Amino acid sequence: MSPAPSPQRLAGKTALVTGASRGIGLAIAERIVAEGGRVVLTARKQDALDEAVAQLGGAEHALAVAGRADDAEHRAAAVAAAVETFGSLELLVNNAGINPSYGPLVQLDLDAARKIMEVNVVATLGWTQAAHAAWMGEHGGSVVNVSSVAGVKPSPGISMYGASKAALVSLTEALAVELGPDIRVNAVAPAVVKTQFARALYEGREEKVAAQYPLQRLGVPDDIGGVVAFLLSDDAGWLTGQTLVVDGGVTLTGGVG
């Protein structure tokens, strides 16, 4: 059971969450709405986003803008829609990410490597630039980037994904220095969370994978949603440039999830 959200901790604030039609992104959006915020959801498929908006309670609480995270025009349109529809954009969660390949780096197609970096890192910077230009630069705000334990220590088989997530940690630190004091920038680094995106990492062997974790279970999306809501909120008001590892303790035992 996930903990009860803090009442109205994000009341009156508007968030934009990328990759939010399902999984971790949708759980983050749910937590933001539960704590009084409004949210603009982005992802590639409009139908899935429309379902997510309905799940969040409809147009009073959420707005869907479909498009690719690495498309500058989409980023501009989504940010503009947030400000036009809800009147502000205090919160940004860069959750969209891809991992289209598995295997050793020496065999990795370089076009795939470029695409991973474009979506996972360059687009994250692009979203932050767009939010800064539209609202946060003048009014302040809070940004949370979704990294991974694969960005904290090597994770064979998904090493380019890990490299992109390590870059995201560095980007988080640099942005925190540049954008303070009015904008805080933090990150979370989850281990294996039970989502469609991560299914290949545990499907058919969940008990064996979970045995590596001191907490003896894999993560669920709500585990990440609660931590992200904390980082977005004023409860984390003296926290910036940090990457919170949310991993059930697995990195303590030498595993990477």
C-alpha cells in the first residue's frame, strides 16, 4: 500500500510530466493531482493520454498534449498549453526515456546510441529550457529528472541507456547551480520498477530478481511518484542538485536491479 499523499501540498501549482501515459510518469501525475496540483501530460500516443486524463479526473485536473519528447515544436506547444490552460508552470518532471537496444557497447548501432542520448538527455535540457523561457525563469519552480540506478553504476546490457542516465545526473547538478536560487533541480534514480518499460528485466523471474533487494520486492510506480512529489514540493525547499536513489536497497548489495 502506498502512503497517503500530503493534503494540498501542491495546491494551485501546474506540472508538466513527460512520458506520462502509463507507468512511472502516470503515477507521478496521479500523485501531483492527489496533492492538489494540475498536470499537463505528454507522450507519443493521444489515445493513451486521453485515457490517462480520464483516470486523473478529467479536464479540470489534467491536459494531454501528444508528441515526441525530442521534437522541439512539441515541447513548445506543450509548455504553451500548460500556461494558457492553467495559468502557470511551476513544476516540470522529465520522465520520458527510451532504451531501444540490448547488448554490448562494442556492437551497438551508433544511430541507436544517438537516439538514446537525444531523447534521454538533449530533450530533457530542451524541456527545461522551454519551461524556463515560458514561466520558471521569471517566477521560479522545481524540476525533477528521472534517471536510473543504471546511471549510478554500470549495468551490462543496457550500458548506453546507463550512460544517458549518468549524463542526466550531471545535467541535474549543472542546472541546479545555474538556475538557483529560484529554481530547484533534482533527480531520482529508480531500480527495477514493475512497468511495461522494464518488463524484460524481471518477467518470468521476478522472485529471483527481487531476492537481491534488501526490501525483498521490486518497485511499483507509486514508489517513485511519492518521492518525486516530495522533491517538487516545498518540503524539499533546501534540496537541489541531488539524485535520490530509490532502489529498495539493491545498490547496497552490489546489484543494479
